[in-house]
Amino acid sequence: MSDSPNQGRFGGRWFIPAAIVIALVIVLVVVLVVVNLAGGKKAPAADPTSAAPSTTTPAVPASAKSVCGLKGYETTNTLTAAPSTSWKLVGTVAAPNEPNGAGPGDVASDGFRSCYAHTAKGALYAAANILAMGSDANLGAELSDKQVVPGAGRDAAMKSSSGASTDGPRVQIAGYRVLDYSGDAATIDLAVSISNGDMASIPTQLQWSGGDWKVVLTDSGQPPVGSSALSNLGGYTPWSGA
């Protein structure tokens, strides 16, 4: 976790579960039509043994498909502006909601939200919804179990996971930065406003795993990059539902 002196102000019991659980590649098939205009001569007949050029977009690899069938697959970030979306209160945090687009594509009866599009926008929605679910005291253990990349980090998180505390200050998403996106991995930095008047940066490293975006943790069950204080939204794209 970060050694920032501000960590204690927004990194207490509420923040721990939130942090723990915290293009469309369009393949253009260009068909080159060569028209023989030289001297008005008739174009030579096509070789009957030649295969017609394919106009079919290569299939998305099975490992890249969304577990709930959401469309979209990007290997580079194409998110250039704040997405227009509906917002839903999850726990105490307003979270982006696009069930037939970026996600979440699956919302369980207990409120657990999962399945996001394999795009930069999907990664952003995953990070935001995971943060929001961290404010719900009933979802702490499920977040560690289902929304963390399998391995030592998830095992450690499972041992220490707990519900959210209602004692500390509350947060709301205020903006974001896509720090990195490769298709297999993403780093989404969420700026949050805190009810005590402060602001904070919460970077979330994600990996495409099992057909969904999941949080990457160190072997000790902690996020690789800790939160830090912010003075303003400089460098972030403003984006908020509250």
C-alpha cells in the first residue's frame, strides 16, 4: 500500500475491501478491385482456381470472449471521452451501468455485479463497479473470491476479506484516467471525492481472466499501487454519477 501520510484518511476499514477488489478491434479486410481500363480491352477472365478474397472478420479468440456474451474486443485503448451512461447506486457509491454494452452484464440477486466487455471502456466500468461494490458490507468475501485474478494474491485476500465499514467517510467517483491498456491487461486510475472534502486517486490493475476483467493483487493480497491524495482533477477526465 502507499506510504502517503494521507493514506489513513481514506484508507481505513472502508477502503481496504474497495482496494482489494479494487479496439473493439475492427479488422478491416480490404478488398482490392483491380479494373483493367487499358485500351478498352476486356478484362481477362478470372482464374477459376483462384479463391475469392475473404470479407469475413477473423473470429475473436475463445479466451478473449466475454463470459456472459458481451460484444467488443480491443487490443488498444479507443476511449477518448467520458462515456455517456446510466448510473446505479451500489452500496453507497454510484456506479456506471450498461448491461448490454460495457457491463456489468450479470447482476446477481445479492447485488454482485460482474462480466464486462473486453474493451478499455469495459475495463473502466469494471474498476468503477468493483470500487462501488467495496462499499457494500455484504459483498466483501464474494469480491475477493470472484473478482480477483486467481493465485496467491486472491488466496491472501480471501483470508483477510471483510465487509465494508460504515464508520469512515464515503466516496464517489469523480473522474478517471486510463493509464495503460493492452487488451490482456489494464490500469485504471479512478479519482474519487470523499465526504470529508478530500480527493483521492485509486489506481486499479486489471487482467483479463476467465472471460472477465479481474483485479490484480500482490502475493500478500494488496493492490500493486496504493491510493494517494489529490488536490484537483487535473489530468483526469471528469466522470460522475453523483
